[in-house]
Amino acid sequence: MARTAYVTDLKSLQGECSANYLRLVRLVGDMEAGQRRQIALRGDKQHFGDLQLYIHEQAPYTTMVDVSQTGPLDKVLEGPRMRVHLYHDVRMAEVTDFQRERHFNGRYRYPNARMHQPDEKLQLNRFLGEWLAHGLAHGHAHYASEMP
């Protein structure tokens, strides 16, 4: 049976990016460059980590936000980390860095040297959406601070 080439699902990708923009705007509010917000994540009355948002850079039409999570396994495993670009003119947010890897293509041939999935970019943006939705639903103790 012949394999068919993966075709980028632009409609789904744009939908994810639009929804993530709205989620991030809710979470960062009026934060400015250099500010950090920690959101304590709880489940069944137990604290299991902090979602951290850091405004890396701001410009009139874009904002770069570093999103990461700390938790009880930090000494064993590196928590998820990504950089997200918010494009204010089109109201979209896109993952541009994940775990120190940058610039993801819309599709990849599979298999490939980095073992990216054919729809890696869409999957990363979906992961961001689930992560942010969880923070909005289960996050507590919002506060912002300046970086030292």
C-alpha cells in the first residue's frame, strides 16, 4: 500500500494559533517586557507545579512570551519550555522554540533525522493550547514580578 504525503492542515493550525492567542492574552494581561507571572497549578487540592510566563520582548505588533513549568520532578527531568510569538495584528500565537529547538516546518518527511512527526508544528501548538487551557482552568495565585 502506497503512503500518501502529509498535507499541512492550515485551517487547524490557524485555529490553534488563534485560540492560543486568546488564552495567552488572558494569562499575561497587561504585563510588560521583563515581567514574570507564576500560576500555581493544582489538582485535587494538591500543588503539582507552577506555570511560568515571562514577557521576553514587546513591540507594537508582536510580543515574545517564554512559557515554562516547574514542578516536583525538576531535579530529575527538565520541564517543558517554549517561546511563543504573539502577532497582535492577526491575533495569533505561534510556538517558535520548544526545548531549545527553533523554527519548525509546517510538515516533515517521515522518518527524518530529528524524528519530527509530519505535523510537528501543529502538535506543538496543540500542546501549548492544552497547557494554557489547563492553566486557565486550574491555575491559582496569579502574580507578576520584575526579573532581577
